[in-house]
Amino acid sequence: MVFDLLPSLRPCAKHATVCVRVSRRWEYRGGTDDGPIGLVDLVLIDQKAEIPRPEVETKAPLILEGGVYMISRFKVSNAKFGYRLVLGEFMIEFTCYTRIEPMREDISDFPEYTYHLTSLADLPARVGDTRSFIDVIGTLVEVSEVRTVHLPNKPAPTLTRDIVLMGLSNTDMKVTLWGHRASDFTIHDVYNAEDPRHVVVLLVGCLMKSFQGQDYLSANTTCRWYFNPTIPEAEPFYSKLQHQRIEIRHVDAPAAEQAQPQPLATPETMFLTDLESIDPYDFPLGSHVPLAFFVCTCL
């Protein structure tokens, strides 16, 4: 069967059929990462796809990360303006008519990874930039233990872990993993402390942020990592480090770095009669009248 190529897809395409590998798959559950599934995002080699909320229940279980599928009867839309994971102008959007069929024969000519690398030295210029996610590569030199923090803007505590990557020019960058990304990160299968060797990490799907003057990469649900990947950009690391002992530091995060929960202000309950008695001229210039919540009873 002849398939359409992803770069050829345009919004006017109505009868295209593609054969793709699902490079990444994640569920968006809102800002707290523990709510109901809002949508499911996919990175297809080499394009982004999205399963909107109405189709999540029926379509999402049919797609597994790493699988190869034949997909037809989909909608081609313009890519979103912000938080892009790939550089393509368009994205595939599943509808109630979309058909998904796993490919039974072995197809080995798909790339294993999809990425667009940014140098560690160039990351400070990307602080606060949410137009697209950031992919980096570096040698792993430090891993902290998982800890629980309660951020002021979050209703519940969350897990976090810090790692540090170093580039070829010895530029390093802290990466903060959040939630399941923090608990899932382990190097037990790729690193032996008794015979320390380099661990090169391809890290994809991050955002660059800054806190109290320190720049760092933030890695949440969209993030994935690949240890010692077989890609051309990793070869300079392997050539430089092949005869070196690279020990990965294991550290505990200082307790002072853990954000403390902030108590919520108790709202003042007032009735209409109370509000009517407030004279705004009794409050000095620049002060605020207490926020009031009132109860009305209609008969």
C-alpha cells in the first residue's frame, strides 16, 4: 500500500493515509497533572498529532508509545502557536471517524527519536520562551534524590528531582524533573558506580525557566529521556569520554530549597447590610478594602 508522507500533508487533505511510529505519547491532565484527561498529545515520526477530549476515551487506548500504525480519516490542522514539540507547520487531529490500525509486519526504517537540539550554552536566551519545547544532549554528572515539595501555586504536594547535564564545552545545566518524571528517572540499568562510565542523555520536551536568579530546564509530562542514544550528535561525546571515568554525583537536596506551603487567607464573610455600612473614605489612599463575600436570600 502507498502511504502519504507527513511533510506533504496540508489542511486541505481529506483522504490521506499515513504509516507512522509513535515517538512520544502523554496525557494532559491540567496544571496539577492529576485531573481528568483533557487531551492526549502524540509525536509521530515526524509530526505532532493530538487526540482531543471527545475522542480520548475511544482513540487513546489504541495508541501506544513506540508502536507503528496506519492512520486514516484524520483532520490536518495548523500547529498551535505555543508549546510546539516539533517544527512542522501542521498537526494531525483525530476525529470520531479516524481509523487506527497497528502494522503487523516489522518496519525497521523509522527513526527511533525525534528531536531538535539546542546547545546548553544557548539555553539562557530561551528563559520564558514557550513557543516550543527544548531538546538537549549532555553527559549526566549529578542526580539528586526524589523529594516532596509543596509549591505556593499548587493545591497539593508534588515530587521533584534535580539532575545536571554537562555539554562538550563543560557548560552544565540543572534539569528539574516533576511528578512522575521525577519518580521514573533511574540510572540503575546504565551506570555502575564501581566502574563509572559516561552516560549521555538525550532529553526532549523541556522548558527553560529561572528561579531566584538560577536558570534551569523544567521537565514535566512532555519530557522524555534516552540514555546513550545512537544519534550523530552523541558521537562527539562518546569519542571524548570513551577512556574517562565519569562519576555521577548523588546528592540530597538542601531542605532550604524545598518550597514551603503557604496558608490560604481565610475570607471574611459579610452581608449586604455590612457592605452598605462601609465608607470607602475611611480607608487611606493605597490601602485595600477587605475582600468581602456576601450571602443573599431571595424569598
